[in-house]
Amino acid sequence: MTGRVHLLRHGETEWSLSGRHTGRTDIPLTERGRELAVAAGELGRRLIDGAPALVLSSPRSRAVVTAELAGLTVDRVDERLGEWDYGDCEGRTTPQIRETVPDWTVWTHPCPNGETAEEVGARADAVLAQAREAGGDVVLVGHGHFSRVLIARWIGLPATEGVRFTMDAAAWSVLGDERGVPSLVHVNLRAVA
């Protein structure tokens, strides 16, 4: 690969702030989320060397607006960058889900009527394969859990190992190569806003 893959998580929403699982529901950014997206753009310009070869965004408005506010020109909106489909867990917090499923996490338990970790991992693999072929730096604007799966898959871990990484609202992670071996250059970098 000739460039790096830059992951940008969308800015804060009311649901991300309250810990509600937000997959397919299209929740707008809060005012603070908009401010964080602008600050993320300033940080991104220091991280990315020149114009990216490719910028892809999730179709959810929280991701598209984050990209715009960060000063990115999205080449294509790509459904594969959508957040984990939480199925029946959509809109619920982990403590609410644990009232009926003790010890539940998205990483260890199924999401009834949603995606499995394996399905999310397969989407991540397809996106990463395209990024590797782009011929330069790539920016992927998306979501917290899916970005964590991208990180895990980049370094050869199962999708469920995304639990070991953090992606805060409007944070960047940068995936690279160390002498041909996939590496993590930065994880969860945030601008101070």
C-alpha cells in the first residue's frame, strides 16, 4: 500500500452522548458534535499528507455532515461504512439490554435481527481491500463500532477484537504499514475543542 487509511468517527449525537446504540437510525449531530467535527478537520489536515486519493463516507447524515464540517470532499457515500446493524438493540443502552441479557456486549453476544460480528467483519474486509488499492491516503468517515472493527481487521484480528480499541466522537485513527506489515499509526486521536 502506498498510503495510509485514516478513520474519522462522526461527531457527537444525542444518542452517542447517552450511550444508545445507533446503527441505522439517522440521528443528527449536536452543536458540540458540529464543533468537534470542525476541530477534527483541523487535526486531519495535519495527519494527511496532501489531498487524499479517496474519501468515502457512511450514508448516515451524522457521518456526511462530519465530513463536510471537517473540510473533506466525499468522493462516494458507501453503505458498507454504515454502523453495525444492532437489530432489536437499536436505540437501547448496554445497561438496558443487560436487564434481560446479563453481561451483554455487542462484541460477545448476538444482536437479534441485526448483524453478526462475522458479517460486520466481512464488510470491513471489503472496504479495506478497496482502500489498499487506492494508490494513496484514504479517508473513511463512519462510526464507532465499525471503525473499531476496521482497526481489528487491518491488523489481522477477528472483528470481535475491536473491543480492545477506542473511537471517541470526532476522533481519528490511522492505519499504516511497517515494512509491509499492517500497523496502527494512531488510535483515537482527538482535537481539543
